[in-house]
Amino acid sequence: MIRQAIIPLAGLGTRLLPLTSVFAKELLPMNGKPNIEYILDECINSGIKEIIFIISKKKLMIKKYFYSDSFYKKIIKKKKDLRTINEYKKILKYKKMIKFVYQNKPLGTADAVLKSKKYIKDKYFLMLLPDDLIIKKNCSKAMIKSHKFHKASVMASMKVNKKTVSRWGIYKFGKKLNKNDTIIKDVIEKPSVNSAPSNKAIIGRYILPKKIFKIIPKLKTGAGGEIHITDAIRELIFKNEKFIAHNFAGKYLDCGSMDGYIKSSIEISKL
Ligand code: UTP
């Protein structure tokens, strides 16, 4: 059973400057609701019971968003406004499920994942990258179903334009297991157009095995001077861990770049 999810939030968000010079990108509103709440709702609706946020001191604003109880109480007492009461109830529901851990130096996604090690209880856990929103269908729920059936690690997958492979983790595929699931034989972080093994990319949803924590400390720095989770996954594949690419049914929205954020906000406002 997948009961825990981790969400790395300790990145610098340089592609969304100047907004991110003072603001956590995960709190940027998409049709009046912070990006992170869409991610939390996806987790909750897929049966996740505990969520670990990996933040940094620079992103304490994210914790404050869920810990403003005294402010809410004061306002509610004074105004008795129904909308505020309902929003506060929702925040309390999220707060009960979230634990915070810290990665104060953004050394890469694998290093961020490692910070959650002592909290992970089960053999497998879910990881969501909040820059990647998937709307219309619950991608995590479908991946958990796939994990249960195949008893394997699972990653969300999408076909991308060949010219853009250097933006993604790209995988080499093996046997097709059914309409949506395929065995992954290798994965490469941000390959050049010439070295990419396909045009199938990994999107920010992963069901990872707890044993990944043993691999991460041995990793060398990879593309862009960071320690990537893709490199840890690669090692696991070489050690015969079964990884499956799940072609998700929902619509992918990129919220990590300025252009993507603007387009995603428009798309979400149409829902
Ligand atoms: P990205 O590298 O795609 O985004 O990280 P970023 O670093 O936040 O932003 P840019 O590239 O400078 O614009 C993917 C996810 O991993 C987290 C980020 O917060 C983001 O959710 N991350 C990244 C960490 O938690 N720690 C890191 O060291 C790196």
C-alpha cells in the first residue's frame, strides 16, 4: 500500500524570477488557489495519508501558509465570514497530514529526497514534483493502481517533442505490459537530441522503493552540477529493480517556467 508522499519544494525557482525573489512558487495562485493545493488534493484523492514537504529556510513561507491558526481565529471571531471559515477548515485538514523536513542547500532532487529518509515507513512511497500539474484525471491514483498490479516502481510518462528532450529525464523503453504501462530499461537526465534513447519523458510523479535511500549517498554530481533522482533510479534499474512507465490520461501543465505558469493558469481557469 502507498500511504506516504513526499514533495520536494526546496528548489530556487529561478525560471520564475522576479516572482520567486520574494515568493514561493508553490504558493502562486492558479485561478485563486495555490499550486500546492492542487498537488495536495491529488494526493488525498489517491488515498495518501501522510505528506512530507521538503522545504528550505528560504521557503518557510510555505510552512507559514499552513500554520497561521491564530490569525484565522482572530479574523473568524471578528467577522464570522463563511468563506474564511471554510478555507481555514481546509487548511487545518492539510496541516494534519503534512510533516516538514529541510534541505537548506539545493544540491538536487536526489539530495532533497534523501532528507525524507527517516520518515518513510513502507517499502514504496509516492513523490510529486509540484511544477508538474496533471489535471482532469488523478495521475497518482492511476499509478498506485499500476504499482499494485505490477508490484513495481512506477513513473509518469509522456511523449515529448524530439527537439525538447534536453529538458527532461528521457527513458529507453522495453516490453509493453498493457495499453498504458511499459517496462523502463534505462533513463537519462536531460540528454542531448543525439544521445536521447527515445522521445518519452518522465513527468513529476514517481512511486519509488525505499531502497533508493541506499543508492543516493553514493551518487556523483550530474547534469547542471546537481544530484538527480533520475541517476538514482538508473542505478536501481541496473540492479534489476523493476520500473514501469505509466502513460497518464490527464492533461499535463508545466508550472515551473514563466511561459508555462501563465498558460497553465489560463488552462485551469477553464476547468
Ligand atoms: P527544478 O530544478 O525543476 O526546479 O526542481 P527549481 O530548482 O525549483 O527551479 P528552477 O529550475 O531554478 O527554475 C524540481 C523540483 O525539485 C525541487 C524543486 O523545488 C522542484 O519542486 N528541488 C530541486 C528541491 O527540493 N531541491 C533541490 O535541490 C532541487
